[in-house]
Amino acid sequence: MIKFKEFIIKEQGEASITFVDIDDTLFNTFAKVIVKDKKTGKVLRKLSSGEFKDYKFKDDEEMDVSEFQDSKLFRNTSKAIPTMVKRINRLIKSIDRFGKGDRVVLLTARGKPNDLRVFRQTFRDWGINIDNIDNAHFVGGDTASNVVEGKAKVMRSYLDTGRFNKTMMFEDAEKNLKKFMSLKKEYPGVEFVPILVNSSGIPKLWKGK
Ligand SMILES: [Mg+2]
């Protein structure tokens, strides 16, 4: 008699799904988090993503992430990371060639861009074949934990289809890779490959826990 678990694995598809982050993974980007006075709405300061990581908001301050939805700013200031452009285009090409249902999707903590056309054009500007990337998910949470959970939710929605037996994640944020690897136990028939893109834009297999 065939065990239930073996049955699931046998029935699993043989396609791969690759999740690719945008900020500091595929592009170096320069949108800032705006700190505003809660009452007056006055802009108090702007934080780079590096500064934002350690910033403690005061009770009378609020966060404004609108720059991350500003497509013009994204197009005018972002710089694609060359190693990753090559890597993602190679992935997309192999999808075209073998067509066995492999997919590449963008998975970002950004909110939805205010102009999707301009946003997508930025990828073409830098030679990224976005027209063959079949989806983009804008998780857009307000807090760090929402972003991690938001990304996990999107990944589950793909993995739950049972069509994939391999998944990769390209990320610069280890907390997202950690979450990605924690999903492994939910999908025993799926191979999980975590790739960390370091600050020099070099993708390497992530060995963290
Ligand atoms: Mg990132």
C-alpha cells in the first residue's frame, strides 16, 4: 500500500518557482521613509533603509512610505545590480525554452506603485525582461513583521497549488530567508533554495539558520 506522504510527493508537479525581492536584491534603490509629526503632518526627517532599520519612532511621530510607491522616483533613481540582472534573465530564458511551468515572480515589501507602467518600464530600461516575469506582489506592510508574514503568505499561495517541486528565493534580508526556510516543513516534497544577495550585489547560497 502506498503511504499518504509518498502519494503527495508523486502527485507533485515538477516545475520551479522563484521569488525575487526588488530593493537591494535586483536594484539599488533610493526611496526614503518619511518621518512626520502625527498632529501637524510636518516632515521631520527622511530615513534611508539603513537608518530606518535602527530608528525608534516617538509617540508623536508617524511613518510615511509613499516614496516607495512613487514610480517616477523608482525609475529616475534606481540602479539595477548587474550580477542579478544576468541571473534573473537567465532564469527567465530557461522558462521560455522548456516551458514546463516554471515561474519567476517579484515579491516586494513595497506598496503598489502609483504608476505600474512607469514601474515596469524601469526593468526594461535596465535590460530585465519583465514581460516574461509573470507576476509581481506588493506586500506593502507598515511593520517589519507584516512584511515577513506578507511574503510568506504569497509564497504559500503558490506552493499550495502543488505544481512546484523546487522553490528559490533571492533576498538581501536574512529575516525573509529565515521565514522562507521555515516553510520547508510544510512542503516536504519541495526543494528549498535560499539565495542571499550581499551588499556587493553577489548572490550566494544562504547558510544561515
Ligand atoms: Mg530587499
